[in-house]
Amino acid sequence: MLILGIESSCDETGVALYDTDRGLLGHAVHTQVAMHEAYGGVVPELASRDHIRRLIPLLDRVLAEAGAKREGIDAIAYTAGPGLAGALLVGASFAESLAFALDIPALPVHHLEGHLLSPLLARDRPDYPFVALLVSGGHTQLMRVERVGSYELLGESVDDAAGEAFDKTAKLLGLGYPGGPALAALAAQGTPGRFKLPRPMLHSGDFDFSFSGLKTAVLTAAKARELTDADKADLAAEFQEAVTEVLATKALGAVKHCGLKALVVAGGVGANRRLRERLDAGAAKAGLRVYYPEVALCTDNGAMIAFCGAQRLLAGAAPPEGGAFTIRPRWPLADLLV
Ligand code: KG4
Ligand code: ZN
């Protein structure tokens, strides 16, 4: 079964072809970072218009890479939420019309479920059940994953998501958008510990997180004096230490709490090197294993959507009646059951 995946929930247009026997046959992503940079963040209307421009060329590229034809596609999976309404609508209308034209099913996919299952696309992948740490720009959640479509929320951020905290702190330090990679690069040049930042909720006894206070603490430190470039690097390093210590400690704690052996990390912040170092070191001590998606599949992409659609179809999910569709800009992951 050949599944086309379409991702357009935010500022990346992703298209991919996943074959249930042969694996990922092709994937292409166009990032809008350069376009939004001038505005310091994503401009939803510009994002939607750009998705329109990119989808067909990306589809042609992926078909060529896979050596496939449109007529060979068996089903189309697309991100139906959560995300920017206009951007989602572009992907949804594209996917639904192509599916209608080819007379094949179209399957709405939850963006976070895509991230959650993306480590299963790697050659070295865990068996169910496992714990997943979802760390993206909009979400920070720990989930117990029993199988496709069976997820239990163990804990989540009560305020800012980890990626959001990276982005906002980067902005405070005068770094560009997207802030996460820029802040991580600056942190690599700094020394943690010179500035002292809190480790929010580290000992809260649950699996929830809070990151908005950390951003405020950075702001307070930044206001206290004129920051030199070296100060900024040290502050960035301490910020990264604080976020990754809390994330790694709680994620590994959740795996032990569930009596499981495997942790899966998904979402853009999963690309953070320091987070990976901490998780790997902690896991080695505790006899646990951590699985990551390929770095290219950590941030938004069509491959995870195609894969997720394929898994749902294999698990027996019936695609909704063709033609009509609903996007869900806000869509709790807990609503998903196969
Ligand atoms: O999963 P993703 O691509 O999009 C969402 O669904 O949100 O995640 C994007 C987030 C952004 O907040 C970005 O700053 C963050 O992931 N990010 C990073 C790194 N790379 C991306 N944060 C910290 N370190 C990184 N290396
Ligand atoms: Zn995402």
C-alpha cells in the first residue's frame, strides 16, 4: 500500500510517499523560515499562500524520487490539526481533491500523532509499549503509547511548551526566528552555571512541566545589566541546561514509573543535542533505551504523516466519507482512538 503524506500545519510544507512493504520511498520539505524571518515569527496568511505554491512541485519531486505515478497512490494522509487554520485548509483541500480525482481514500491525521510515531520510521526502533516525550513548538507532553491509537497522557506543560520557551528566550536575547536552533548554537559557546536559573517543577512529584517562569528569569537577568555577547552565551547555556535537565529527568522518570524500558523522543526540540546527551546518559545508567527520529524527521515533515496514516489504515481505521472534510486547529490528542 502506497500512502502519500501531506503536512501543512505551520511553516513547513511536507510531502512524502511511504510504502507499507518498502518503507519511505521519498520525502521533501519546503521550509518557510526565510519568508517569515523578517517578521520575527510565522505570519499565518503568508504561510497559507506559500503552502499553495509549494504542494504541487513538492508532490512531483517526491513522485520522481520514488519512481512512482499519481495513479499508483493507494491513499492520502494529511494533517487535519492542530495548527494554523488557513495552512491546514490548504493541505486538507489539496489532499481531499487529489484523493477524489484518483478515487482513493483520504485520511485526516493528527499532527502530534505523526510526531509521536515518527521514531518508528527509523531502522532501529522500539517495540510497543513505550513512553513518548513530545517536545514541539506548541506541545510538551509525556505519553504512554500502548499501540497505534492508544495513548495515555502522563503529564504536560501547564504553560509554555519547551520549544516555545526556546523561541521566546531566543527573542529576548536578540536571536532570530526560529529561536530553538539559534539558542542552542549560542549555548554551545557559553558556560552554564554563571547565571543561575531555576529548574521548574523538577521535584513536583508528577510529570507536568512549566517553562514560562524560566523565560521571565532570563528577562530579569537581561534587565539587571547590559549583556555582553559572552553573557548572552552563558545565559543561553544555563537556559538550555535548565530546560533539558527537567525534560530528561521527568521523561526517564516516566519510563521507570510505567515499568517500561523504552523512551521515544519526538518533535522539534528532540533535535537538541544537549537534550539527547542527557537522555542517553541517564538512560544508560538506568538500563533504558532512548529512540529518536532521524534529525531531518524531528521537525515538521510529510513522512511522519504518511507513516501515521499507514499505521492507522493497517490498524483498521476507516477513512471518513470522501469529499467533505473538517480541519481541527485545536485537537486534543486524547480524542484519538482507532
Ligand atoms: O515539531 P516542530 O518542528 O513544530 C511544531 O509542531 O511545533 O518544532 C518546532 C520547535 C520550535 O520551537 C523550535 O525552536 C524547536 O522546535 N527546535 C529546537 C531545536 N530545533 C528546533 N529547540 C531547541 N534546540 C534545537 N536544536
Ligand atoms: Zn510539529
